[in-house]
Amino acid sequence: MSGKAIAKNSIYLITASILQKILAFFYFVVLTRNLPTETVGIYTFALSFCFIFAVFIDFGFNSLLIKETARDEKNINKYASYAILFKLVSGILFCLVGATIAYFSNYDFLKLQTVLLGFILVFIDGFTTTFYSILRGKQKIFFESLGLFLYQFLIFLLGYLAIKGGITIPTLMFIPIIAITFAFLFSLYFLRRETEFKFDKKLSWKFFKTMFIMALPFAATGICTKLYSSIDTVLISTMINDTNVAWYQAAYKIVFALYFIPNAIGAAIFPAFSNYFQNNKEKLNITFEKAFLILSIMSIPMTFGLYVLAEPIVLLIYPNYIPTIPVLKTFSIIFFFLFLNVPSGLILSSCNKQILNTRNSFLSMLINIILNIILITRYQIVGAAIASVISFVFLFFINTYGANKIIDIKIKKILSNIFRIILASFIMSLFTYFSNINIFLNIVISSGIYFMMLFALKVLTKNQIKSWIKIFIKKS
């Protein structure tokens, strides 16, 4: 596949991801401003709880499909057919398991109805993502990107109209069900139009067994990632209540809405990492250092700024969500580690250390679950935020330690840059804290002060910026 095609597909996915996150965030804001806090908590809990089972339904088959259909076009029908058949069986099985757990969890009738409707969404989503995976394996990424955007746009549009019309839960769960049904038909249409897919009726237990074993590493990573991102919401609902779920999710949405930034940079550098690992270790080191520096420059001031501005930001976006403020302040610490984990994790993935990456994700997930159980009891939703921060700090350090065994990370140089960036961010935050001006104007002026300090402290130079631009726009 040409570098131009790779770049174009990356742009499609990144653009769709950004737009999807923006729409999802604003839809959540609409929910918080128009529905009771407990209702928002029940809705977000239902989605988190149900989509935990989605990774078991998928069991790594989507990632395997993308990989194998790209490598072996002759067997695309066989791989896709087994994946669809597996999703049918696993979808029915795990939706029933999830529904049974929900039924015996003593949820009130309204909450139980919302959760059960959520499993309809998850079941249809399993097939939709499979169709998109086949299209992605065939490099037909534009249709997936368009479908993802339209799906989220439908949720936003229909959801907004429904809420303004007085609809609440459990009926509100029909909005994403309608949207995913559209996405299912959309993906199926383009699958049939853009590929030669035909369901293979010839079943081979030996082939399926091989395929299942191949999917195991992808399944392990997916399960760890999903449990890490969703278990806190489930535990808060179980150990406290759904009102606290809404307060917690309000902070979570702000922080992770910005995660597209390191993801976009990661999409740009991943092909370079893979190529340099095979052909040029020196360039691999240089590219890692530059990515680390760029993400440090972005994430450290975000940590300072979000901590200082947590209260006015929450009051602006969620006027009635005062308990969200300390949670957002706690989450602000995660920015640095959230961003910087991307290049460290990509080094492991691109340099044939996927198993190490999976092991690290599992350990981080385990720490997160244990800390959530301990800290939620003592510190409520702030405890859940602390658990997320600690487990992600652990993941960052263990991934960076593993990356340092592959490349020669110049720790002294990196620490020197980080110290100067922290100093620039601290000076910026003094203005941010003491200035009594409009929040948007405050952010603009604070950003200007920060970049002036970066040049003054020689973290940034004109030549550096020019070289970074060349690296990240250079065709593979």
C-alpha cells in the first residue's frame, strides 16, 4: 500500500474520531443540562456495563479480521464468515449472561429496562464493527469513517430532539439503538458494494480453532483496555449510586475528549516506528525523542491549566455538577502520563513486543480494579479518579521501562526538557490563577505566555519546529 494511501486513510480515521468525540461530548452536555443527575448516571452506567460484554462478544476477531484480510485476500470470505458466525453465537451468549447478571443485581425496574435495551445495542454493534473491520482490511476506510460520524451525528440529533420533547430513560436508549441499526445497514451495504464478500457455508473446525487461537492476544488486550476504562463507572454505581456516576463521568468526558491529540500523533508515527525498527535504529530513537518532547509540551501545561481552571470549566459546562470539580482536578494529573504513554506503548507494539504490551495492560487493569474497590469506599468518586491516575502512572512507567530496553532513551535529556516545560507551565499557571478575566481570554493569554517561556527557556527553537513539521508530514 502506498504512503499516500496510508496518509489518506489516517486522515479519514483521525477526522472521524475527532468529530465523533466532539459530538459525543456535546451530547453528554445536553444530557446533563436537560435530565436529572441520577437519570444521566443510569444512562451512562448502562452503556458502560453493557459494552464491557462487547469485548467478550468480539473476542479480538475484529482486529484479527483487519490484519488477515489485509494480508490474505484469498481467504477473506472464510475469515469474515467465521467471524460473523462467532459473533452470532457469542452475542447471544454474552448478552444473556449480562442480562442475567443485571436481573439478579437488584436494580430498580427503570435501571434494569435501560440495561436490557443496552444489550440490543451491543448485539447489533457486534456485527456492525465486523463489517467495518472487513472494509478496513480491504483499505476501504473512508466508508467506516463516514459511518462512524453519521452514527454519532444521528445520536446527537435524535437525542437532542427526543430530550427536548420530554423523552427520558429507558426510552432514551432507543436513540443509540436506532443509530446503530442505521450503521449496521450502512456498513452491510458498502461491504456488499465494495468487496466480493460471500458467506462461506463450508465449515472447518480446524480452521476456526486456528483463527480463535490467533485472536487470543487481541482479545486479551481488548478485554484489559475495556475493563480499565469501564470498571470504575460500574463500581461507583454499585458501591455508591448513579448520581455519583454522572458527576464522575462529567469529569471523565472532559479529560478523555482530548485523547484524540496523542492518538492522532500516534497514528502519524506508528508506521515510522515500524519502519525504523527494521531499517534504522538511530532514526527510531530520534523520532521517539521528538514525539516525547512534543507530547510533553502539550500535556504538561494542560495539567496545570486544567487544575487551576477546573472550577470555572465545570461551572461553565455543567452548572449543577459542583461535585465534579475535585474529580476533574484529580484527573488533570493524568494528562502527562496519558499523552506520554502513547509513544512508549507504540515502541512495544511496533517492535514485536505485543505480548509485553498486553501484560502491562493487564497489570495496570488489575491495579485499577483493586484501588477502585479500596479508594471508592474511602474517598467516593475522587477515590475512583485517584485509582485511574495511579494505575495509568504505573502503565506509563512500565511501558517506558520496556521501551528503554529496545531503544536508547536519553533520560537526562528528557528530564531536562520536562523540568523546563514544568517551569514554563508553572509561570503560565500563576497568570491563569490570579487573572480575573473571561475564561476564554484567560486561556488565550496564558497559552501565549507559555509559548514565550518555552522559547525563553530554549525548549523550543524555530529550527526544531521546522524539523518536526518535516518529520510528521513526510510520506512513508
